Amino acid sequence: MNNRIGITVVPHGQSEIEKSETMTEIAILLPKIRDEPPQQRKRKLESPGSAVATPPIQSFPKVDYDHNPWDDDEVDSVIEKEYHRQFVESDGFDVDHFYLPYGGGQVPHIMENKYDYPYDVGLFSRLGLHCYNLEKGTSLKLAAINKYNDKLRFTRCLCYHITLEAIDTSNNSLCNFQTCVFKDFLPEQASFLAQTEISRLKVPSGPRPPTYGGPDRRWKDDAVDDSYKGKMPKWFTNDEMAAISTKGQFYELQESDLQGNEWLHMYAEFAFHSKWIAHASDLRPFLPLEIKKVTIQTKEESQPCMKLKANNAIFYIIFKGNGDPSGAPVEYQAVVRKTMDGIPGHICLEVDCLAYKSSSGDPSGAPVEYQAVVRKTMDGSPGHICIEVDCLAYKSKIQTKEESQPCMKLKANNAIFYIIFKGNGDPSGAPVEYQAVVRKTMDGGPGHICLEVDCLAYKSS
């Protein structure tokens, strides 16, 4: 029961996407008339003698985020055009906050302290810099984040337009940088996916041919070898890896490789982030990660020392954190697939990650095994689902304050369950046992129940 989330993007067909983006993404209210009803705004814009001048850029602190876009029943064509101009002339990096009658659209975030930014936004910024460094042979490193715009797309993807400052470690000079990164919550072939569409030195805004949604922005899937497509590979056993190492595709990194390529730690951080993406707090307290072993698989380079420079490769990484959000001594095994389609500014990381107990002991303190039969039914009505459960617990532990008699604790409205279980086989292909903490609460309202879950996977003995 692992939290699985990811990113992928990707327009199919120019006419439909561009038409959709035009209709759904281009709207921004002029600051001086923002609080007026739609009817008054329209009359003002159509009144004789009213000049249609380019509105000033709205300052971020004045944005009214409590405004409900569903209250508006129309968007002015003048306002649509102004938003579209800003978006096209900046490729989405310099766009005012706007409201659509159906919700959505980009939301700008200006950093009050450019050195104090969200961990995940910093991670995506580093991916854009990594892509640029691979292409240009530079050594840019994240220094600060000035602002970023985010937008939910296709109900499962988040798009980030990030403007940042980078330091060139070769001469300690600063430069402004822009990157556009998508993350997919539900990729088909992996647990998590992050993909860049733009990775470049900052370009001044101004009139120019649009690139948004154009062929220069789209991922070119045909340019990637079929060996790096489809379902993510499983973790190899030592015997399996030894058997196929004779083909020259595998290289186990040396300590010097890890020290000279900081981006390998970033790959491990993406795996760590994918595992704990629903974690309420920042993951930075658990950094730096300790990488214990990295093996690379690629067909592109014959020399072992050159495999790190391959455009397309699969990384098998064993690592652990400086402590762990679970509170347990945990090691992680991650499979990270890197692909590049040859278009400047494009790189894609797909991630699968499992956590394994690295020493004896039970983080929950409860030696519990459950055998359960769960029946799920849906009657077709929106929002309706029914879960029926028959469960036997062995050496069970239930935590609740509601019932004093042990036999009655199973009937408590509010309780915490500590569960150890394993499947009949496992999707990872490994012998895996799971430890889960399930908190059940009921508020007394008819038909109300809530389950909150944390779950880790451990290698079975």
C-alpha cells in the first residue's frame, strides 16, 4: 500500500491541444476592475472612449486567493487576450494571477525569501539544471528560487514554470535560469515520473514566435530506444545481474564515481520523494542520503567509465536517509530510468522504489499478522463504494481508548491498527512483507468513516 505518484505530460495533436489551451488557459482580470461583477466589467470595456491599454502587471501580494472563480459566468475577450499575450511572450514564466469561470489556470508564487523554497520545487529545479549541464557540459548548481507558477493539468499532472538563480561552479558567477517541469501522479509504467520541457538560461519576455504547445516543447517518444520504454524493470537479484553482466550492459559505480557526480544523489532523492510524497513535513531533515550502491544498465556506451554519460540508462540504487520519516531503520531500493529524446531541454526520470528493513526490530512495536477477505462493491451511483471485510488477527494489537474489554476493541469507533501482511507474490517481484498503520475514525455522522494509512514494504526473511 505504497503512496504512488508521478508526472507526465504530453500533448497529442497540435490542433486539439492548442485549441484547448486557448479556451481554457487564457484569462486574467485587470487589477483595477478585478472586484467588479462580470456585467459591469463588460460594460466598462465596451463603453465609448474607453482605451484598451495594456494593463500594469499585478503585484503578487494583492492577489485575492479567496476569490471563487466559479462565481464568474464569463471571461472578457480583452482579458483573455491579455493573458494569452503574457503567456506566449514569456512561455508561461511571467504570467499574472487570473481567474477562470470554471477554475484552474496558473498560480504564481513569489518567494519572500528566495533561499527558503519548497523542497519539491527545489528538486524539480535541480532536474532542469541537470538536463542543461548534460547538454552543454556546464556545471550550474541551484542557488535560489525567485518564483514559480504551478498548474494542475489533465487531472493527474502538475506543471511547474520555475525561475531561479544558478551558480556556475567553474567561475562562481550567477545566472538566471528557467525550467518547465511536469510531474505525473499516476504514470502508467512507473510509480513516479518527472519530465522537463524547458531547461534554459532566462530569456527576456517579449514578442516572438510562440513555443508553448509547439513541436519544440513536445516529447519525441520515437527518438527513445524501445529498451527504455514500457513497464519499469524489476530489481535484479545478484545471480540475475551476474548472468547478464557478460553482455557488458552493467557497471557498478565506484566511490569516486559517487563523489564526482552529485546528480546521482538527486536521482536517489527523487526516489525518496516518490516514496514519501504524501508526507506532511519537509524531507530535508532526512538528508543527505547515504548511497550504498549504484549499478547502471545501458546499451549506449561500451566503456564502463562512459556509462554515466549515456543519454538513456537505468540506475539501480540502494540508499538510506539520515533517519527516516517512518521512524524505522529503513533502506531503499530504487529503479530510476533516465531517458532523453534529443530535443534541447528535455529529460525524463521514471521511478520505482521499495523500502526494506535494514536491521531487526519492528517500528510499530506490534508483532501483528492479519488474514483478510475484502469485498469491494460499487452500485454505479457517483461517489458510492462499499468495502466489506472479514479479518482474523494473530498476535494482534489494536490501540484505542474507547473500550476497556479487549474483545470489544474491534468495535471501537476510533482506533489505530498495526498490521503486518504479505501478498501471494508481490508486484515488485521481490519477497516482500508490509507493515501498515491504519487509523480509523468516525465522527458520528451517518455513513461517515475515515481511514488514514501509512505503509512500508520490507524484504521478507
